[in-house]
Amino acid sequence: MADDKKPETIEPGAPPTGTNPAATPPQKMVPGGDAPATAAAAAATGAKPPAARPPAAPRPPAAPIPDLAGRTTTVASAGGSAARATTSAPAAKPATRDPDDLSPLLTRRAWLGLAWGAFSAASAAALAATGRFMFPNVLNEPPQQFKAGLPTEYGMGVDERWKEKFGVWIVRTPDDIVAHASGFYALLVTCTHLGCTPNYLLAEAKFKCPCHGSGFRLTGINFEGPAPRPLERARVVLADDGQLLIDKSRKFQYELGQWTDPEAFLKA
């Protein structure tokens, strides 16, 4: 009887009535959802069942952290705006110095090296000066004797050719104040005051000392300034070859009467 039939209750997950469970293909379970219900709803509506979700791909290994020293990076701030930050390179390590070294220019090591260098130089100079006293002084003086050429090479008056090299003036005079004859005499170019070298003044016919103003006549006699005595004469004779031979090792002083010596004046 139709009234005695009760409505069939379909359990969830059970196949519909009148269907062969064996003929129904098994349903695939979809993670996170009711796969049989989704498949049944898709079969009832005629829509294609959703595709199965592929398994998650494995995560790649973490990349190494790049060296950002000296580069500019962008950092998101709390307000959403990007802020640029610069990663500076590590500061150079300062030179090692002593804690109590306050010198602004040189380190203590440099000051010590400079001090030792100065001390070494001073010591070397002192040793050199000490060693200098161990050896006798050598004076490069001109020879005391020299040949001054033939008498015929000289005219009347003062000849200065030997002043710088040998320190002698050779004077040819027609009448000597002592010998009262014509001839030659040699005057030493040394002032009798303090040893300066006088100059010959042709226009004034005299020798004038530039140091203190002493004046000497062409004969060598002093007449002005602080010079206490006349200039000295040197020995003058004729050599074997006929030249004038001047010998400064023999000196003749007027105040001692030595100008009368035959070798203090050469007659010619």
C-alpha cells in the first residue's frame, strides 16, 4: 500500500536508492572539504567536480645574506612610507697609541725615533770634533820664496801682480830714501796696526788700510791713521837665472834700521 510506505532516509555518504554501489566509482577525498558530498552535488547539477589541489612545493634553501656595507637600502617605516638607510662600511681601526699619549701630531714611537736620531747626530758631531783635535792643523800658505820674473818686466811704480797670491807689492823706484839709488824693494801687504790688507790708491800715490784708515806712502812709511810703524820689507835678490827672487821669511823693519841691509833693496 502506498500509504504504508515510509520515506527513505538517506544517510550521508550512502549511495542513492536504486543504485548499485558496485557500479558507483569511488570518490576522491579532497583535503579540507567533504569530498563525497561535493562529488554528489556536482553529479546532481551536472557540473564538473573541482580539480584536486596539487601538493605544496618544497621551500628553496634560504639565500645567503648579501654584504650591504656602503650600499643604500629602503626600509618601510611604521606609517607605510619608505625610508632610505645607508649601511656604512666598518670604520678603520685607529692606530694603536698609548693611553697617556696626548700628542696631536706624532705618536710616542715617532717622538722617540726623532729624539734618538737627534741624539745620534749630536754624538757623531761631537766625536768628529774630538777627532779633529787629534790631528795637527794644516795651513795651505803660499811658499815663502818665489821668483817674480826679470827686472826688465817692471816699470816705475807699484806692481800688484803678486798681491793676492803671495801678499807682496814689488816697487821700482828711481831713488830709494835709504839706499839713495834706483832699484827694487818688496813691501809686505800687511798693515802694522791690526793685520788688515791695505789697498793701493794710484790717484793718491799711497797705501790705504780699509779697516781703520791707516795710510802709508809708496816707500812704506806710515803717515796717517793708527798704524804705529811703517810696512815691512821682504828680502829681494837676483836668482841664478837673472829673475827677481823674493823671500818672505826674511823681513826688514825701518824703525830697527834694517832697511839699510843689502838684501832689503836691490839696486838696478
